[in-house]
Amino acid sequence: MNADAFQYAIDVRGLNKHFGPRHVVRDVSLKVGRGEIFGFLGPNGSGKTTSIRLMCGLLTPDSGEGTCLGYDILSQQAEIRRHVGYMTQRFSFWEDLTLRENLDFIARVYAMPDRRNCVERTLEELGLSARARQRTGALSGGWKQRLALAACMLHKPKLLLLDEPTAGVDPAARRDFWEELHRLAAEGISILVSTHYMDEAERCHKLAYIAYGKLLAQGTAAEIVAAQPLRTWSIHGRNLAALSQELRQKEGVAQTVVFGDLLHVSGDNPALLEQSVRRAVESAPEKVRCEQIATSIEDVFIYMMNRSDGEEGSPGEHG
Amino acid sequence: MKRAARKIARHIELFSLARWWGIVLKEFLQLKRDRITFAMIIGIPILQILLFGYAINSDPKHLPTAVIAADHSEFSRSFIAGLKNSDYFAISAEHLSEAEAQSALARGEIQFMVNIPADFSRRLVRGEHPALLVEADATDPMATGMALSALQQLAAAVAARDLKGVLNPQARQAAAFAPQDPFEIRIHRRYNPEADTHYNIIPGLMGVILTMTLVMLTGLAMTRERERGTMENLLATPVTPIEVMSGKIMPYIAIGLIQASIILIAARYLFNVPFAGSLPTLYLIILIFVTATLTVGITLSSIAQNQLQAVQLGFFYFLPSLLLSGFMFPFRGMPQWAQIIGEVLPLTHFNRLIRGILLKGNSWPELWPEIWPLLLFIAVAMGIAVKFYRRTLD
């Protein structure tokens, strides 16, 4: 009745979750619009999986409230399950069943009309018709991931929750996968996808960054970068590792990253940063040159993670 | 109004036949692929029934026997020779005093002590109807039962051959002036007055085998999903606890019936256990018992965190079932507290039911008092299982 009346696919406020003494999710609030691909980023153990489970009713929050597809996450978990497609981080289909049997089972539990055709069509679209009788456990990682996506799409959900769907998948398969996601989003399906990959982050409409259970930033990639006072300089030359070590001790330098012949130096005080960079370049034993560049989303995320490090303990180390 | 409608909708959604059937099919397929489990399902009943039936002989022979013959008559010698000739008795001591024989019996060195009183043959001749005393170590009733009944026949045969004239039982019967035997064999079943018949073991074994395998198999059913990570997937779908629980036990009901059939065939054709009652009734009882056992397994499975714990919990259930159900020890010989525990266990009722049907030919009126406890047990166990089933990953 309210399935089409919602404004946001996900709208949660102040979610908290403890596992024993660990505060795994702290006051997480986020909104995912319809037809939006929402990237959910953060280091390992930062609470991404737990947050996703809270949103789809697989876990009950200690405090907080919200809706998923217009259904209350506290009281309407059964409805949420029926309308959300959830792809778990770990492959969670039955490896001792064949591909067709797995899809058939899912089609049955969602009471799909015209089940047989639905399964065959899905197999065909996957390009797996020929291997339909193979045990699922024998599939490679990339194929498992494609099967999992197809299976969680089988009941035509309006919202997809994908928990690190591309972990361990090769770049070509990842690219195909993201093309599929954009096609689905164009059809009006909302997608929340968690990932480690920065190139994937840049393909999302919106992003949220979570570390140690805390949501540190939310918005488009440009908004997130702009919201931070971070400036970045790039140094070209050789033997940058030593220079990187040296710069890290200097005033105004927050972080340094070496990319082959490139060194990115970032800091949140523009004047001090420029001063430190120029001095280092002048005193370098080999000839190097420097220029100011646009700060990347990756620089921002690492900066945010380092800044939040150690605040209120570090529960992330255990998870 | 709206809230009420939603409540009804949710109520209806508690059980969907389509979803339930999906789970049943999935479980059958998974079971079919699990070779080791499949071997266990067929192998355990066969192995156990052969071990219990043959290796553990319920009709042992050449049992050590002491004879205290204070009466050195023709009859005594003839009787002792008869004992020696029978397969059941091995005369291990002939010249013990009564006290020595008593302590040998207590130590378990001899199984029987046959005491022929000093004035036995004199009183026999006088027609005083004397008693031949037999003391048996009946701690294991199955060990002595057959030997004792053989003893009765032996004594009768010796009497018929050796006693002449009016003392001969055949002659007496022909004369019809005394319906009694010329002497009496007084048997003391020491240490265990209630002697069970040997037919007990094979029917009892069916319940034991079903309990052992089915609790173990279903105990793993839920924990396996949890350990393999597929539980998260199952939970993310709209399936309800009752659908999962009942769907998961369906294949095992079929397995339970197959196992029961194997045991019944063995009981009938290998061990000649009598089939006094009706076969359909028997199968219905087996079905109820199998369901009760499976609900235990599924309950343990929803309580246990992993497969190892499920197996451990299975043993916690299996041991009391084995020991307190009347399978191992006569139920009435157990202390009160053990009987109370025993009455809760499905195996206790099943043992009575199956013995009642097979051996006594009982039908519904006699069976009902043992059936309703099983049904109650199923309802309670299923309730606990559904309550413990976590709808979420919390």
C-alpha cells in the first residue's frame, strides 16, 4: 500500500549497533534516492556489512529508526525481505546444488509466477544455460558473483543491497558488472553498493564513507572533496621513497603516497604544505619538479580515515 | 482497520505451501548429493542390527554351572548327566559347598547353582513332591532366560525316563489321580527378578537406531547452513521459521521410514521376531516417533552455534534415551527420578508401543496412552525450535 509512496529507497537515522562491548555502528544516518547508485566505502571492519544488514532487517539496531522502500526497518522486516535484493559479501548460495537448482529454489521461495521460464531466462541472460547442470561450487569467483547478482535480482527487487560484490573479481568482469548496475539504475532500481575500489567509488552517483562505525562524509564525490580543506601537490622525479619519508615529518603534511615516478603530498594547511613541498624539492639530491593538483577522492578518504583513527578506541581492528 | 488487515496478511504469510515445497526440494537435492550421509543412513541400521542381533547373542550357551549334589542317588546322577549333555550348561564345579557356590555366584564366576537336597530322591519316591533348587544370576535376564526354560524341560525328560511306576508323570497322568509333577524346580532369579524376554532387543533397537541417526542428521541441518554462510541468504528471503523447520525435516521422515523398514525386515527374516499386530498401525506409530525425534534434532540445531555443538548436544539427548528408555535396563527397575526422565523421552513410549504391537498385538485402545505423550512432545519441541530459530543474524 505504501510501496510506491516512498521518497527515498533507504532513509535511516541514527542507527547504532553493539556487538558485546564493541560499538560497531555509530549514529549512521543516510538517504538513498530512487534510481541512485549509492557507494558505501570504508576500510575493513568499519561497519559496512553491519550497516547493510541493519537496513535490510537482518539485524535489529540497538537504537535508531528508518525505512527501507517505505517499510519500517524495525517492524516490517518481512516486507523488506520480499522487496529487497541482498547480495552477501561471502558467496551464500548452495554450492552442492546446480545453478538451475539454486535459481529454482530462489524463484520458489519468492513465489515467482511462471517460475520455470523465469529461471531459464535468467540462465540465458547470464550466458550460463550450457552450465546449468553444473554444481555451483565448481564455478570461478567471477561467475559466482554473476550468479549471485542474477539470483538476488530474480524477484525483481526495487532496491539492491550489494555487499562488496566485486571483491576478488578481475577488472574486465568488474567493468561488465558496473555497466549492468548502471543499466539497472536507469530502469529505476536503487542500488547501495559497498566497495574498496576507488575507481568504483567514482562510478557511483553518491558516496558515503564510514570508518570505525562512524559515517564521516556523504554526498557526490565532488562534494566530499570540496568539503575537506585538503590540498595536494604532485612531485615528479626519481627516488621518491626517501623524499616521501622526509616529507611526512614536515609541518603541514598530512599524508604522502608514491605512484611510481609520482609522489602525492597532501595537507590541510595550504600555506604550510606549499612551503614544506618547495623546500623538499629544492633540497632534493636529484632533480625533481612539483605542481599543485586536484585532490582525489582517495586522498580524501585516507585523510579522513587517519583523522578519525584512535577516536573513541578503534573497534575496527577486531572486525 | 488497516492495522488489522496487515496483521491478517502477516498471519497468512506465516506458511506458504510453495515456499515450503521449495525448501523440501532443496533438502532432498542436497541430501542426494551428500554421499557419506547417505551411506550412514543405510549403513548404521544394518551394522547395528547385525551387531546387536548376532554378536550380542541373546541366547548364550555353555553357561558355567555349579552343582551341589547332597543326594547321591541314581536320579541325581542322571539329572547331572542331562545337564552336561544340554548345550546350555557347562558344569564347572561339582564339589563345592553351598557357601562356596553362593560366593562364586556373587562374583559372577558361575551363572547357575543347581542344588539337589540330601533327601531329594527319598522324598521323591515317597511322593512328597520335593523341590530342586536353582539359583540363577539374572543380572542379565537374557543370559539366563533360555537356559532356565531348557532346564524345566530337561528335568521333565529325566523324570519321564528314570522314574517308574506311579512316580512316572506319564503313568500318573494316565492314572489321573494326581495332576502334579513328581517334583518341583524352584528357580530364584537372583539380582533381577524381572526377566525380560529376548524379543525385547530387536524391536527396542529400532527406536535406538532411529534416535541416533535422525537426531544427528537433523542436528546438522541448520548449523550446516550457518557454517557455510548460506543462512544469511536464507534469512534474507521471505521464508518463515516454520517453513524452514518443517521443510528441512521432510526428507528425514522418508529416511526414518526406510531405516525402520530395513530393521523390520531384519527382525522378521533374520531374527524371527513375531509380528502379532497390524503393520499399518506399526508404520503410523513409527511415523509419529520419527517426527518426534526429528523435532528434537531440529531444536538442537537451532540452539547449537555450529555443527560440532550440534553433535555434542545430540549425545546429551541420545545417552539418556539409550539408558532410561527401558531399552538397556528394565524400566520398572529404575529409580523414581530416572523413570520420570524416561517418561519424557519419546524412545520410552516408542519401545512400549512397538513391543506392544509386535509382541502382544496391541491395538489403538492399548496404544493410545503411549501415543499422546509423543504428540505432546512434538508440539513442545517444535515450539521451542521455532522460538530459538533466529529470524535475524543478531
